[in-house]
Amino acid sequence: MNKLKYVSHCVFHPFDGFYETKHRGMGSRWIPWAILALYGIVSCIDVQYKGFVINFYHVSNMSSVRTFISSITIFLLFALSNWTVTTLMDGKGKLNDIFLVTTYSLVPVIFCRLIVIFLSNYIIREEAAILYAVTAFSWVWFGFMMISGLCTVHEYGLAKNLVTILITAVAAAIIIFLLVLFISLIEQMLGFFTTFFKEFSRRI
């Protein structure tokens, strides 16, 4: 419970909070996964229940499973990519530290998104700008927490941290490319073996 309450401390005092999670055992193994799962669930709620004034999703394209997976995959990919990059650039953060920073930083986004979902059902179009501002504020807060947390766990300066984040984006793109290439190769191999066995069974 103390570690759960400490999440709020990280939200409002990211430098001190993430230092405590890394060096004084205030981090947790299950809370980051719970936050990430909650973010995925809120993303599904956002797609389906946000007011029509600011909801531009088509009902025919809605898929809770697809939305959940896509919303959490990007942060898992970022944590993995950042770890691979910072390992080569003398970063002090472990994969668990990076994942914790990434997920804890999502807390403002989750709460602001829930507020936006609720209010979006009671506003008119002229008031939509307020909700857009709340959403933008939540992502700015997320970015501040991310940069602060990564600086703390890797013991980087601001400039080097920003450079590693840019390289992380490139690394993530490379991982996606290799993953798509691997899946395509597997599909071609399965197609080849399927065709081979079909032809073989006909000749028998």
C-alpha cells in the first residue's frame, strides 16, 4: 500500500520520486503492469463511450481487443527500445526502471482521460476546446514525467537524455520493421508448407 501511495508522489515530484523508486526500493513489480492494463482499459472506454462531440471513431471499426493491445504495445516497445539504446550509451537504468518510469508517467493521462470522457457527454461543440486543452495538458505532464524519470534512472543530463529518446524512436522503428519482416517470412513459410502438403497428398 505504501508503494501504491508513492505513485502520487512520483506524479507531483518526479525527480525525487523516481530516485526513491530506483535507489531506495519504493518501486513495485506489479503496480506498473496494473497501470498499463488500466491505461489499455481506459483507451477502450475512450473509444466507445466518449461523447459524440469529440468522438470521431466509427462504430464499424471499433475493436476493444485491438484497441487494448495497440495502446499498451507502444509503451512496451518504447521501454524495450530505450533499454537497448541506453545500454550502449552508459545508461544506469535497468529495463524494470524504464518500464516503471513509462507506466507511472501514464497516471496523469489516465485520470485526465477519464475526466474528458465524462465531461464529453455533457458539453456542446463550442466547449470542446476545453477538453482538448485538458488532453494536451495531460500529455505535456506525461512528457515532463518521462524526461525527468529517464534523466534520474539513467543519470543523464537533459541534452543526452533527449538524444537517447530520439535514438529510441529510431530503434523502435527498426524493431517494428524486423518484426513485420519476420512475421511475413513465417507466413510465406507456412504458405509454402501448406501448398507442399496439399500437392503431396493429391499425388498420393
